[in-house]
Amino acid sequence: MPKMKSHTGMGKRVKVTGKGKIVAQQAGLRHNLEKKSSTRTRRLTGTVEVAKADFKRIKKLLAR
């Protein structure tokens, strides 16, 4: 049976850590930034762990 191919788009959006957690960029920082406070935009920077509900689906897309 051939190897599973990983979903290229998902691979670009998430990163798997050494311990197996899946982290992605925090959402909400692309547009409408004028109305968001500087405190809020600062807190939206960085990465967050993927929600438990999405973990199984993303793992399958990454062929892991």
C-alpha cells in the first residue's frame, strides 16, 4: 500500500512540536486592526495550541 501524502496546505499552517502538540498562528490579526486595541493586537501575536476538537482531523491531514 502506498504512503499517505500529507496535506500541503495544512502543513504550511501548523507545526508539530517535539512532544506531539500541534500549534498554529493565533487568528484575528489580518484585518480590522484599527478598531482593535493595541493590547488586544499584542495578545493575538504568537502561536496557540490547536483545539482538541480539531486535533484528530489535522493529524489525519498531516498523515501522522
